[in-house]
Amino acid sequence: MQVIEREKIRIVDRSASDGAAIHGFVSAGFEAVADAFAENFTRRNELGGACCIYVQGEKVVDLWGGIRNRATREPWEEDTMVVVYSTTKGLSAMTLALANSRGWLDYDERVCTYWPEFAQHGKNRITVRQLLAHQAGLFAINEKVDRSTVADLDQLAIVLARQTPEWEPGSRQAYHAISLGFYEGELLRRVDPRHRSLGQFFHDEIAAPLGEDFYIRLPDSLPDSRLAVPDAGSPFGVLFRLPLPVMLASLNPRSPIFRAIVVNPGSSVVLDKERVYARNLEVPSGGGVGTARAIAHAYSEFATDGRTLGLRQETLRALRAPAIPSTHGFYDEALKGEMKYSLGFTKSCPNWSFGHEGAFGAPGSGGSLGFADPQTGLAYAYVTNRMRGVTADPRDLALRNALPLDLR
């Protein structure tokens, strides 16, 4: 693979909002991305954030700036980390892709082949592929699940195995906002010869070899000063930014979206009043904490040849392949619109477009996004602590629209 070295243009102490600064660099040809990043602060109400982009294995954009803590006005530093909510799903899906590459996991095998207890209550025919495409009907957990349950992986597995699908698996699709990661975690524990948790496996087999600042199980040892504090604003503000059908469904305790996100355990389980984020707790669908640099670098491995991680070409081809619809198509019963999922990743679709054909990634509530575009070799990540975006976020769109035309 030929890598073209580009001139690096320094961006130092560039003015952002409220006297905050923007730091980092862009390579020649990516200056417009730096301009869009600065405009996020002056025109799109950014608080703190970062953007990193790789092309064919070369880092071409690495920007960070603004404020990591609105209350103290502390700046966002080069190594500041932030929760990325559902963008975590992409990093978690990477662990299963690695298991597939090692021959431990077949995407078309039944889940109960690896996890016999999963077969209870009509789940015996659910395939790994269906589960990872949000087609298993397991978007909600119909038992009380709190932080203590999440922390006890053995007990959590018992609860998950007892669940009954909401409909015939494979017939419909509904976003498994939080539950998906718990099922993925137990599946990985079953197939990993060392029976590691998903967070530990990610650290050992992906983050450590690639040198990534990203955790799916945040350790006690990481100081709070490394962490950006989420600024969610008013709950009503977040609610009214949702598309009308989703907003109405979010107010209904019986709706798939409410049951998937708000309760048992709910997305707020990843937050901690004393330490910013919960420590030693794994929420693989929504609790990842890290830098844009780490997300983009990990996706770069998947956008190119996967050599460092030992990814097989067969696995990479499977990730690039088109999503397979449920019997009723790609309409998502939770999100009230068309979405495409495959093997744990989100695929580009009209309601959430990114990259070219074959691209795969994961957006997160609040505005973050990470993805790989194998067609161009591009790997992209944007993170923020001003949690405003729910659908395609204007700050992220501005950054991607500033890319050179051949990479959009």
C-alpha cells in the first residue's frame, strides 16, 4: 500500500468561543476541516470537542479544543477523553470481528450454539447476524437491571437468557440501544478461550496493540482531570430536537425507544456524580470513553488491511457487505424510520448517510460519530461534550462536508 506523505500545517492557539483555544494540525488539502472545526465554536455552539481523520493509514487531521468542563472552564486538552454513548457500539463490534477472524465466532451460527442458556423462551433460532442487526426483538430488558446487575456479569447473563423476544426474531427491526452490548459481551465471554469480558478483551486485543486512549471499562486509576464533563442542557431541549414521531414515542413508557433507552438500566447508568463516569462498569453499547484520535485510529485498521490486528480479509469483506433487511425491511420500530445495521455496526442510509458504499461505523447520542470507509481508506471520528445532536449533528456534518471531494 502506498502512503503519500503530506505537509502538516500547524494550528496553534486559534481563537474559539469564550477565549478557548483550538490546537492540533491538518495536512495540506484538509485546511477546510480546520476552518469548519473553528466555526463549530463560533457558529454552531460547540463547547469542547475533537476531530481526527486517517487516510490510508496516515493521520491527516488531529484537532481538539474548547472547554472540557463548563463549570470550571478548564480547557479541552490533547488527551481529554469523553463518553461517546452509542459510538461505542462500533468499538464493541470490532471485538466480535476479531473473534470472527480468529475462527471463534461464525456470524451465521445460532447464538445458542455458543451460549446454550440463550435458547430459552423462543430464542433458539436467533443467529449472531440477526442479533447484531437489531432483529432479535430483544431491545428491552423486562426485569429490573441496575448498576449492581451490570457489574455482575454472571447475574446479568442469567437475566439476559431469561428474556423473551418481542416478536418473531428476524421479522422486524428495533434499535437495541443498551441491551445489544450486554448480549455481545456475554457472547464474547463464551467464545473467548480466556473468557474475558468485552471491555477487557477490547483493552487487551485492540486498545493496547494500537496504543488507543479508549475504554469500555473505565479504570479507577484514570484521573478525573482527563475527562470531559457532558453538558446535556435541558432535558426538554433534547426532547424537542428529536423528530416528532421519536419525540412522542420517547414520552410513552410502553414504546420500544423508551424501554430500550430509559429503563433497565437506562443510558444514564454510565454517569457518576463523583467521578464523571462510572468506573469498572461495562456498557458496551453506550459507555465507551475515549478520544477522537483513538476511535479514528481503530477504524483506520478496519478501513485498510487490518494487518496489525490480524484481521482476515474474509472478515473485512463481511463488514463491507450490504446490510440484510428483516422480513419487514429496514424500518426501525424504535427510531421510527429506516436504519441499516450489520454485524454490530451502522451502515449508511438516507436517514444517516456517511462515507461510500461499504462504509460502516456508529453514531452516538450527543453528536459523536466514528466510521471506516474502505473504498477510500478513510477513518473518521468526531467527539464532543456538548450533547446536542440526536440525528445527524450539524457540527459533524460541517466537518465531513469540509473533506476533499474524493473522500466525501
